[in-house]
Amino acid sequence: MKIALDAMGGDFGAPNTVPGAVMALREYPHISKLFLVGDTPQIEAELKKLGCNDRKIDIVHATQVVDMSDKAWSAVRRKKDSSVSRAVDLVKYGEADAIVSAGHTGAAVAASMIKLRTLPGVDRPGIAAILPTETNVFVLVDAGANIDARPEHLLQYAIMGSVYSRHVLHYTNPTVGLISLGEEDVKGTEKTKEVFQMLKKTSLNFVGNIEGRHLFEDPVEVVVCDGFVGNVILKTCESIAVAIFQWLKHELVRSPMRRIGALLAKDAFTTIKDKTNYEEYGGSPLLGVNGICIIAHGASTPLAVKNALRVAAESIEQQVNPHIVEEVRRYHETTASLAPAAALR
């Protein structure tokens, strides 16, 4: 499998992406080619620091970088030689099987939509973020790709999230919940009420509306919402995880007895920290585009970049896109077959 990495993306650029790429090649031998897209001198300098001359690495020069202050769609059109655009081009022309970027999320989404288009039957792509609970992990979709989603988009998110949960996370029959203000089908906005009725008619394992408290108290495997709500949930969860460990650290050093207790429980704290660490999850797939695009955290460390490349490899290996196309086609066929019968009643 061949993967294109936006080497200039993220808060730190090549000093973090290149070491992450080298780590991935050492750990995942099934990656046969890794394209590092960006400023050649910077990339070569980082590879030299690491003493890496792996033949699996190809450097693809790009003269521009999309800045966080750039507007997504205009940046793709104005900065045609940006690292993210060139990386997506490699997927578009079949030279790479996937792209990974920790850069400007909007630009990665826009470039993928413009250059790769969406899969048949999919109107808008959605970012699928993986979040941990005490007993499992769940897919949150959309986590920020489409803030003005229509009801049919949320229906497609549910289908795509279920496919990803089943084929990558290996849940046999993933449960699906729709974020709303209450569990009853009459609660929520007009949009969520409409989506509720649409999801009820599918073959998905839809359990109904869920509230924010259900995310961790009574978790489902697929959580559906629009990109605005999803991004707020994602960022809030990230900040709470960091805050809790800061609070613990502050409280556990208040007395000698607490320090001893903290030392005895060190392994437990480490396990929980790893479980809530975004670096371990790597990146979030942009589901619905006609190619594989993995969105990594802007502050990605080399470890996070390595794991984002792992997520890309898993999506390639599990053939996520063909499964999405099949499930969306099946839904439309079922809907079409039921329509004449409904008209006769």
C-alpha cells in the first residue's frame, strides 16, 4: 500500500511529520511506499537527522503551505502547489492509496471533495472521530467536516459510521445513536426529528436519540450529529481529559500519603492516560470521499503521525470505501422498493 503524507501539515510541520513517517515504516512493513509531500530541503534535513535513507520514501516537492488563517476553499484554488493539494493529487491520479494530513482540516476536506469527489450515493463527507469509553470505543460522525448538514447527510453519516465500526473496529452489529436534547423522538430540532424518522426506516441497529451523558454512561458504537455539534463534543472531550489529569496531578502531591498512593496507582493512571491520549488514535478518516483521507490532530507528535499512518493503512486494508458504496446502494434500493407500496396505501 502507498500513502501520501502532507509533510508540512500541523503545528510543527516536518520536524514532527518526518520522524512519524520513519517510525511508521519501521513498524508497519506492509506500507510499500510513503510519499513525503512538501519542501524538499526541509524534508531531507529531517531525514538526515534521523539517519534515514529508506527506499520506500519518495519526496514530492511542494512550494506552498496552507496556513491556518487561510480560507479552506479559496486556499485550495489559490495555492495549487500546496503540500496538501499535491498529496491529494497523488491519490487522485492513483499513485497513492491514501492521504494523511495534520494541517488545515478545512483545506484537506475541500481538496479531497474538489479533487476526489464523493462516493456514489454520498452527498457530503463526514469526519469520523474515535472516542474511548470504559468498555469500548465509538465513532463520532461528523466531527467537523460539514457544519450545515441536512437530514439526508446525517443519514449517510450513520451508514458510513456503521460500515467503519463494523469493518475497522470489528463490531458485529454496531448500535447507532442520534445526538439530541432528549431520548424521546419528539425531542430535538426539526432536523433531528426528521433524521430520527429516517433512521427508524433503515436496517441499521438504531437505538434512538441519545443525550450527551449517554456518550460515556451508556455508550453506543456510532454517534451521529452534524459537524458543528460533533466538533464541539470532540474538543470538549479533549479538554476535559487534559483538565482531569491536571487536577489529579495537583491533588496527588498535596501530602506524603497521597504521593505514596499515586506511586502505587501509577500503572492505572498510565493506562487511563494512554486510553484518552489522542496520539494513540492517530487520525480521523474523512468518510465519503472517493479515496482515503485521514485527518490528524493539528498538534500531532511523531507518535500521532505514526498512528495516523496506521489508520490509513487499516482503511486501505479493510476496503472501507467499497463497503460504504455497497451499503448506500442497498439503502437506496430498499427505499425505492418501499416507495410504490407506500403509495398504494
